[in-house]
Amino acid sequence: MYTYKVMDSIYYDIDIQQKLSTDVCKEAIGGLFEELGKLQLDFCIKNGLMPTDKLLDIGCGCFRGGIKFIKYIGPNNYYGHDISPKFINAGKKILDNNNIKYNEKNFITNDDFDFKKFSTVKFKQIIAISVFTHLRLNSLKICLYNIYNILEDKGKFFISFFEINDNKYIINSYKHSSVCGSSN
């Protein structure tokens, strides 16, 4: 397992952390909470996710997809990783408010893609929805390296990202303009 401190994520931004509530959380991750959560689940099912499979959601945030995944595969098969404990806690409130049971042991927070806690689990699918958009190249490589041992032999890793043509983001990570009013 290789580690490297990312620390350039906008999700450590003090303004976002201080204002974080379940509503702010839903907007900070780009809005369309229900719609995009359903799209994530539908995509994974279309690509073979079964109710008995284990799934790791890298950058799970406040469980936009997690709510749908937990309902489909159950709380013991859904695993979440995020850089921000405050986003995870906001997500737990959303789950609690919707009477959705979850397995507390299946969530980790760190900023270096350290998945050692999940080293005894093999995932059928791992997803990272728009996580790579916000990372520097080295962090991307570390994430890929660290998932190697936790993905099943014929498992699938799906990512999404925004294609950015502005060279200034080679050095600095990209920030959505919708995230609590920040812009580049």
C-alpha cells in the first residue's frame, strides 16, 4: 500500500466544513442528489452489479449513490471512502433521516487512498464518481495502485471525470464553481 498526502482537495476548505449540513452537503457535491444517485446505481447494475456483490464507493461524500446502493446490495456489502469525515457524518444523518441502516465499520476517511482497513475484502465493483476531476496526477496514480489488491480478479473499476482543457489545472486541482460559491 502506497501513501501520499493529497491535502489539496476543496473538501478540506474551511468555509465548506463550517457550513456543512445535509443540505449544504448535497449542493457541495454538485446537486441533483436523487437523480445522480439513481444514475450511479443504474449504471452499476447495467454493468453487472448483483445484490450479493460488494461495492466500494471512493469519494462517497454524503452518500448520493450510497443511499441507492445500500438499498440494493444491503448495508454489509456497501463500503464508502471519503477524504472528509464531516461529509461522511452528514451522509449518516441523511441515512438516519431516511431510516436506512448502514454498517459503521464499512466507512473510512483519509486523504491518501489508504484502503488497508478493507484489505480482507474483495470488491466486485469500485466506483469513483468525479473524484479524479479534483486530483493531481500523482494522487490518481496512488489511488489506482492501492485498489489493485482489493478488486476481485474480474472486478470492475469505474471512474468519471470532467475533461478540463485549461493548463492551469496541471498544478492546482480543479474546483467546481458550484461548490459553496468557489471559482477558479
